[in-house]
Amino acid sequence: MKITMATLALLCSAPWAVAQSPASGPWVADLGNGRYQNPILYADYSDPDAIRVDSTFYMTASSFSNAPGLPLLQSTDMVNWELVGHALPKLVPAQAFATPQPGKGVWAPSLRHHAGKFWIFYPDPDFGVYVITATSFAGPWSEPHLLLPGKGIIDPSPLWDDDGKAYLVHAWAKSRAGFNNILTLRQMDPEARTLLDERGRDIIDGNKLGGYTTLEGPKFYKKDGYYYIFAPAGGVEHGWQSVFRSRTIAGPYQDRIVMAQGDSATNGPHQGAWVTDLKGQDWFYHFQDRRAYGRIVHLQPMRWHDGWPVIGVDKAGKGTGEPVLVHAKPAGKDSGIKAPPAGDEFNAAKLGLQWQWNANQAPGWYDLAAKPGSLRLNAQAAPVGGSVRDVAAVLTQKFPAPAFTVDTRINVQGEMSRAGLVVLGIKYAWIGVQQGKTGRELVLATCEQPGAACKEQVQVLTTVDQQPLYLRAQVSDGAVVRFAYSLDGKQYTLAGQPFSASVGRWVGAQVGLLATKAPGVNGAINTDADPNATPAYLDADYFRVGQ
């Protein structure tokens, strides 16, 4: 991680800052000396769940309304993670996600390996709990099977018991069900095709526990004759991690807070996965809500005391740990420094695995063969003056680090209403080309109002009659973005004022590319338009992410 003098003071004063990694890249957790720094993933892999199968570790996470969904990450040492694909090519029902649905879609999933297969149980708060399986983690995965229809049913976690019976525990979303703070147990057939009871049993009621709010995100385990439910409470920004245990699956359950922020700088440390390394040491993955950066992933040591887990470091010796920032690595196999991809040279036959769309992808949105070595985004119709949040064909990736720079070089063809580099959240900004009254203009557009109130403020930077254009977004600590442009790729001019990136709907800010045209303007795949008209598209030669 390259540290400039401009950020050194911030890093020294920031309570989450630790030693510089020896490897290059926007963020690397492996310190190269047998130790690691948290977060292990400084990117929005929200609600992580992880398992170990033989000597390999696997992880998935929430993806909400971005497509493809359910990222698939793989590691040999629990610290260095590779993105190997997505389990859900399109969200279902497909038509419901043909347009952007912020905050909906894939909520907290559960990843398991059972009977020779990988299983993901994932909730959609508007439709119910789905199940998908695969014999190979990288896929292909089965089509989603709706195991439990209903609104407000979230955060499912299965358990196959020693007697062959199978169970599912889940939480509730108040926004859909009208209540929350309760965990419910259901019995299901071992193939997870159907449930074997009518409504199930509420086995843990947070309303009966002093100080508990928003009890959710359960993960179901069994150890030494106890049933354990790891579950967070208190909300994503200020909550804690609890564990519940019982000798019988239906309870009653004892409760204990096993990790909280304490004196650490890691707020809301909770919701994740218990994983055992290759030497039998236990660990816990969890997220931290960092607003515009999303819910980033931490790894904590875990030990057992009197039949209860203690996560992190227990300074007071009372059974409640707090997060660590630097620690010795788990026991695993050394496969070198790895991280999910960031950036793309567009030289391959497929887009990089990190890319996601704002909705289910439709045919013809992009082309990697039209101009080899470049990405062609065919302009999609979008209302002039409307919000980018409502555009399905926005291609984005997660913020990969606390500070980074994105550079791209574009060529634009046709009459575009928007073509360029975007930072997308509840607030958003983009720099690029629009068709003005007298020709093509280079503009910086911002939307500072949340929700549907967005009205872009457009600043014309210059008129442009030459190609290519070089665009830059420089993100500094605190998710402050400075946009810049160049006509020669050497001398850059700052554009407008700094822009503060914002969280999206349950997701962090995203950075990417967009290309839109006014309805009725010809586009590269608009077969109803004048065949002699000029098609509208953006060609990006690269999308480079670094320091």
C-alpha cells in the first residue's frame, strides 16, 4: 500500500491504521512477516459467511440488487482471498430485477458444505429463502429453489443434525414482516426442498433480553453436544456479537455477548462466520460498517472458555473480546499475496470478475470484440435529467481500499446524454461527455440529494472535439473524491469541487462506467432507429485502479 505524504498524517492519527503492507495494490492484508492487518478485505463484502473444506477456505457475501450476485471468494490461508466467480448470474424473479432495485435482492447468505455439495441459502426479503447448490465452488450453481416463500424472512442458516434431521434458523425484517428481534427455527427435509412444519418455533426473542435490538444474522453450529447460534444485535454501526447455546435444538438458549467494540476503533463488530484453520485454531470473520466503503471484512482470533467462544482479545477477562487490528496469520497454505481484482485492461474475452451491473444484464449492453482490447458500452436509453441510480446498465465495482485512484481512457461515438466515469451511491457524481446544444461537452455532474429527489447539477468544463479523453477519480481517506481530466494523458486538470462519496442502499459506494442516450436517439443496438444514423457508444481502453 503506497502511502503519500499527503495521507501520512491521516494514517498516523487514524485509529484503524497499521503497518504498511510490503506488496503493491490498493489494499493488501498480508504484511509479509507472518502477520496480517485488518480488515482482510477493505471492500464491501457485506454479511460474510465462510467455511473450510479440506485445506481450502471459501466465502460468500450479500450482493443486494447488483448482478451477478453472491460473490465467490477462495483462500488457502484465510487472509489472501481471490474472487473466483458469482453463484447467481441473474437475480430471480428475473423480471423484478430488470430495473434497479436498491436495497432489495440478495441479503445475508449462509454457505455450507454437506453431502459432497456446496450449499448457499440466501434470503430475498420480498420473496423468501432460496437454496442453490454446486459440486464445484466456482460453479456452475443450480437454479435458485424457493424453499421458504414469504416477506420479511431473512438471514437463513441450515444445520444438518447427527440424527439425519435438518433444520433452518432465520431472522425477520421489520420493514416487511412488521416485527424483528426474533430468531425462528424451522424443520426441513435434508435435501432442502421443502419445510416439514407450518410456521416453526420462535426460539430466541431479543425483546426479552435486556438491551437487545435488531437481533438477526444467525449462524447455526453444533459442538460438544451444544447447539450454538452466533447472532449479532444492536445494528450494523453500533452493534455487537452474541452467541446463544442450548443442549436441545429448540432451547431454551443461554446468551452471552462474545465480542463488542470496547476500546477498539472497530465499530459494530459482528455478523459473520466461525472457521477452524488447518491446525485446529478457531477464527471468526465479521464485518465493520464503514459507510461509503461499505461493510468491510475483518478476521479475529477465537478461543473457547467454559464452553463459550471468546472473539478477539478479552482485555477484562470477562468473556467479551474486542477486535484486533494486527495478528499472527492462521495456519494455512502459503499461496502468495492475493486480493480480489480491481481494474481491467479489457484484453480478455470476458469482463473481470469484479464487475457488476445495476440490475440484471440485458443482451447488447457491452461488447469486448467490437474493438479488441477495449470495452464498448452501447448507450442505453435513459430519461434526460433523470437519476443515474435508475439506470440499469451502469457497470460498477466496489471501492477496494481507503485511498485509491481510477484512470480510464475513453472514446465516444454518437449523441450521448452521459458517457464517462461514475462514483455511485445515494449521492453520486460522474465526469465525462454529454451532447450540448452546440456540440460535445466535457462535464462534471453531481447529485447531492438522496432518494428520488435527485436533480443533477451539471458543470460544463470545456467543449471537446478531440479523442481520446482521459478521466480520473482520486479517492482519498474519508471517501473524498477529486475528479480530473486530460486531453493528452499527461497534464490533468482538476474538475469542480471535491465530492464526498456516500453509502448506497445497504451497500458501499461503487465506481465504474456508464453510457446513456436520450430516448429516441439511435444506439448501437436500437433496431427501430434510422439504420443510417450514427450509433452511440463509449469505448474504454482500460480501467486502472491503483495508488
